[in-house]
Amino acid sequence: MRESILLKLNVVPCTFIERLNRFVALVEVCGETRKALVTNTGRLEEFMIPGRRAFCTPKSGGKTDFVLVAFEDLNGRGAVIDTRTQAKAFERAVELNTIPWLRDCRIKRKEVTVGKSRLDYLFECPDGEIYAEMKSAVLRGGERGEYAMYPDCPSTRGQKHIRELIKLKKVGKRAMIFFIGAMPGVERFKPYERGDPEIARLLAEAKRTGVEVNALSISLLPEGKVVLERPSLEVEV
């Protein structure tokens, strides 16, 4: 399967030291200890191990010098934990029309207010509009590590989003939740029930209601290219 190049990042090798709080980590870059922005609010415990090799991008302004974009994973490729990079890669894949479950669709709006929530996207497609929410799946599971899973900790925000999608579907709107399996080599997606049993229950209810549940996978090459590995992962909910 030919991989599509979605982004090219100016990455620098770094080494993870510790997570100071939800949004800041200490990393070592060229022998110096620096602060890096963490955009992913998950626990990421399988990646955030002191001494683990990672990839950062320089940034200017604010209290951090870098963004912690990815951790080295299978075959030297990076697992992309940075949610902004995940979103940019996904949006580029939509532009390139490489996602089969969004064929010939375009992004009509971002950050769409629905009820008391804000959903990530409103797509305009040949057969109508789709209200959609994107989630980051960077927890690996399965005997062969073939599953990308979400969430790795309880998420009341995620629960709220799924409930809004169910409501939309019940009033006749087309609704979708999709997951970015941002790790090399994953083949399938499933919810991580131990992380949040309610999320797993709500996803099953959403699918029964007719909410579309999809997933794709991306990874980071050591030279900084973000590639689309699989435009559609098998989903088990």
C-alpha cells in the first residue's frame, strides 16, 4: 500500500525527561534541558518514560521552546502524540481525497457549536453534511500491538461529544466520530474499556443509533514526514 505524505515537519531529536504538568514536559535537546509543549491531554504512560527517544519541533513565544510531537516507536517511526499535528495531517488527507469514508467531501466549518458542545468539523459531502468529532487514539493494544485505542483515561468531554452525536443522528442529521490511530503499524481500532467504560458503552450505542464510527492511521518518519499509513482501519465497538 502506497503511503501518502501529508506533512513535512522541522523535527529535531529529543529525549523525554519528565512531564511537569498536563501541558508541559521536560526534554533534552542537544544536551540541554528544555521545556516542551504537550497538546495531548491523555496520560500517555506507555510513551512518557524517562530516557525515551522522541521528536520535537521548535516554537517561538510562550513558556516553552519546543512542541513534543512524537515518540520513537516501531522501526524508528514516530507515534504522533501532538493533536495539532494529527488534525493538520487529517485535514491534508481530506484535501488530497485519500480517505474512503470521506470521499469527495470538504471541510465546511471547524469548531461547530452543537447544543452545549463544540464539534471539530462540519463536512460538506455529495450526499449532504456530516457533523463530526475527531479523537486521538495513541494507546496500543492487542497481542501483536495491532490496535489503536481510546481513551487511556476517563474523559467526560469525550462522553459529552458522543452524546451530542447520538442526539444529532436521532433528529435526522448525519453524524460521525473518527479516530486518528497515530502509531506505526496499527491495523484496527477499538475503545479501551479500562480507560473509560462509559466511552465504550456510548460508542456501541452510537453505532447502533447510526452514528458513523471510522478510523485511520498515521505515523512520523524520522526525517519529519507525516504519512498516511492506512486510510481506513477496521473498527470494533
